[in-house]
Amino acid sequence: MIITKYRFLILSIMILFSVKGQSQDKFKGYFEPAIDLSYQVNPKYGLSFGVENRNVIYSDKNMQYTVKQIDLSHFSEYQWHSKYAFGLGVQYRIEHAFDVDEESELRFQEQIVYTPERSGFETDHRVRIEQRLYASVTKHRFRYQLGYTIPLAQKQANEPYLKFDTESLLEIAKTQKPELEQRLGVGLGWFVSSKTTLQFGVEYQLENYTQQLNHELFLLAELGIEL
């Protein structure tokens, strides 16, 4: 039943991997572990703090393991309606310390999430705007993500779930032409306890596909803890 309903997402991922296999464009692979700590202040307001580490594991047709960056982030979210939530975030990306040719980044984020009534699974529509501040330039990015979370065994103590999402991004800046990016992700997670989740996933990104196409594959691992 689940595969039938979401076969278009699975098919899209398979097609993208097939295209990548036939393409001569650049390809990189990353491993990205993360830890997220969240706290629900009251029924309508919650906040979270995250640490994320991105590592290059495949580049220039060679396997390797190189630390690329570390992200420190904070996000606050206000549930102003049963179906709508508004969020504000700030993130600092430490990249110059690992590559002198790159600049570290300060990022501000604003988003609205729309979650329709549940019908056996959860659907999220997220619109996010970002201001990416570097020493040399400021970039503006606009993002739309459609995501599904599907419980697999609701009666089990350690309930597993599937996640599917696709996201479109547009980035503009004075120093570059507008860049478009598309992402497709799939993940498997578990509720280890009532306040702890563990999730593993794969995300495939088509970066700057209207100008200089790059393929990127991310292996994701995230531990979520509710305080």
C-alpha cells in the first residue's frame, strides 16, 4: 500500500540515479551526522539546538574522508494555528577552519510550515527564506519542501517510520547568476524512546542544474533528543 501510494517518489529517485550514472558531470559523496536537542516550552512554542558535521567521502573519483564543515544552529518555532507553524533560526557554518579557500557563513532563516489534517501519515509543506552572510558577499535563498512521514508499526514500542521529501531551491546574489537546485531524500527512523529518535537517510542533490550541473549524494544520520 505504501509503495503504491508513493511509487512516484521512488521512481523519481531511481531515474535521478540512472541519469547520474550516465552523466559526466561532477559527483561528490558526503557523510553528514547530526545531533538535535529540542525543548517544548509550552504547547505552542518550542526551540531546538543542533550540531551537524559534513565530511567528504568521495571526490574526484576517489574515496576519502575529509572534514568539510561544522554547523551550529538554533531554531524557534511558534504553532499559531493547528495547521500552521512559524519559525525563526540562526546558523553558523565553520568552514574556513577546514579549507582556507572557503569562507565561514552566518545564516538567518524564516519559515512557515503547513501540515494538513493527518490521514494515516503526516504531510508537511515548508517554505523557507534564508540570508547567507559571508565576509565577501550576501546570498539570498528561497526554498520549498514537500515531505511525508509514514509510520510503519504504530502498535510497537519502538515505532519505525519512513520519510520522503523533495525540495526546490533558488539562490540569488550580486556576484552570481540565479542558481537552481533540486533535492530528493528518503530516510528510515525509529522512536528509540518517547523522547529520542534515531534516523538514517540518503539525500540526492542536483546542484546548479541550469548552468553547471553537479551531483551530490549525502549519507545522513541524526540523533534527536527532546529535553
